[in-house]
Amino acid sequence: MKTIRVNAYEVGLVFKQGAYKRMLKEGKYWFWGKETVKIYNVTNPFNAPVELNILLQDTELAEALHVVEVKADEIVLHYKNGFLEQVLTAGRYTFWKSVIQHEFVSADISKVEITENMSRTTLQHKLVAPFVRTISIEGHEKGVLYMDGNYVQTLRPGLYSWWKNGISIVVNKLDMRQQQVEINGQEILTKDKAGLRINAWAQYKVNDIEKSLVQNKEFSNQLYAIFQLALREYVGGLQFDELLEKRESITPFILDAVKAKAETLGVEVTGFGIRDIILPGDVKEIMNQVLIAEKKAQANTIMRREETASTRSLLNTAKLMEENSMLWKLKEMEYVEKIADKISSISVNGNGVLIDQLKQILVSQK
């Protein structure tokens, strides 16, 4: 005879010659034959020593166990006393019903959408994250979602999660803020065959992401080509001198020319400008010569104008002096004063006639 004690929070399974007989709960038991007893702690998972289906034929044992069957396209989140303990993949698992509270949440990962009631914290948990694909769309972005190469929907800013499986998921994101494209180094001939190099810029904003990314391929390259052709059309239709004179009119022409075509790309053009017009060496030299000649002509015109004004002023002064003897006398005294400032002393030799003449000049006649 042998004695077996099953303590609290333990369960015993009785086998005789390898065959399951019955389950023992807490207590003290005596055996006289060849029975063997396996003792299990009910706070730990249960690993069946024989085929589980055989054991489950015992109704009492079946009621004492949680049996969780996980299919190949499923996962089960195992919570222990309210805390996520593990993620169960395909297989069959058994746990004792005891003071420990077990909870199981199954999820079908054969589909992409996460329809199960799971919080973001749960999906980002280190145990669950390997089964989840997550994409973040920033506040200034939008995205287009493709599944197995097919467009599904447009994604607004936010955090998106999908189950990780054999279905291909691609998200193309696009910045929805105003952007700028540089149109540099454009070699263009004017109407009179003058070769120019033009550097320009353009500003645009994406309004319809579906047109930009779904209906068009590399829309930014297409937009560049639209601006390039419009610029060539404008410059090629003007002679060189006309281009320089009408430089301010190029912006409204380009904006009007590209507006309709840009809309087919889902883009709104908001600005355009010419940064530089670079002339070839020989043309630049000629332009410098023309500029110098123009400036010289302007200088000569100003000089002639000043000479004419000066002559007119002298003529007016002469007329006034002719009509007014006192003004004539004042003018004489002005020049005498200027002469006197140039010399320090005067020696006069002569008779009284010379002195009288000086008096007439220097002394006012009453």
C-alpha cells in the first residue's frame, strides 16, 4: 500500500499501466495496486502526458481545464489576471481553472483589417507587435493605400494598423504643404536666335492626392516638363529686346499656360518667377557696349541742358544790368572784391587822374 497526498492548488491524475483512470482533488489517498499518480500545480499550464482527447473523455477533468484551440490563421491573446501573458499561435493549449483568472481573446489574422476590439496600447505591446503592421501619417501628409497592388483608399493623418500576413500592403505618403521646384539651366533660343540660359522657380501645392499618385506616374517630373515647355514657348515667341522689356509679363503667362495641365495632376500652381537670365559672352559684351553708349548719350544730354540753362541765366543777368545801372555797379564791385581777395597789396604810381579813376570805381556816386 502507498499513500498519495494532493495538496491545495494541486490535482492528481491516476494512471494504471499507462491508461488514465481518474482525477484526484485535494486530499489523502491510499493505493494497493500498480496505479501511478501524476501531481500538477493548477497555477501552471497543463501539459497532457497522453493524448489530450483521451483525458477530456473524463467530464470532471474536462470541466477543470481551459482548452484553447488556435487555428493556423489565428492568434489568441492570453491574459492572466488581467495582464497580457502571451500570444498563442496555431496549436492546442490547456490551462487549469483555478484562483488565477485566465482570459482569451482570439483574432483572425487571415484578413488585413483589425476588427477585433483591441486598443492601440495592446497592438503596440512587444508580444503583439510582431503580428502587426503600423504606418504613421503625419499632420502635413496624406497617403494612398494599396493592397496586393490595388488602390484601396486615401489615408488622412493618423496611425494605422493592419494584421501582418501574406497580403501585400504599400502606403505611398505625400507632403501636402506648398512645395517649390527649381527649373534651372534652360538653354532657350529667342525669336531672333539669341541663345539664353534661364533659371526659374515655381511653387505648387497638391490638392488631389489620388490624381497625383494613383492616376499619374511621377507627377513631379510631369509638372517640371509642363513648366519647361511653357517657358520655352514664351521665350521662343519674343525677340531678345522684347523679352527684356516684357520680363514682368512672363509670370502671368506661365501661370495661365500651366494651370489646366497642372489640375490633371492634382496640383495647384501658386507662383512662378525668373531668377536669372544669363547671356552668352558675345551678347553680354554687346549689351555692355550698348549700355555704355546709352549712359554717355544721357551724360551729354545733361551737359547740354546745363550749358543751355547757364547761358540763359547769363543772358537774363545781362538784360537786367543793361536796364539798371546800380545793378551794373554792384556787379563791378563784386568782381573787384573777388580780385582783391586774390592779392595782399596794391602799389599805385601815377598822377591825380589815376586816383580819381579808382575813386569812381570804388566809391559810390551819390
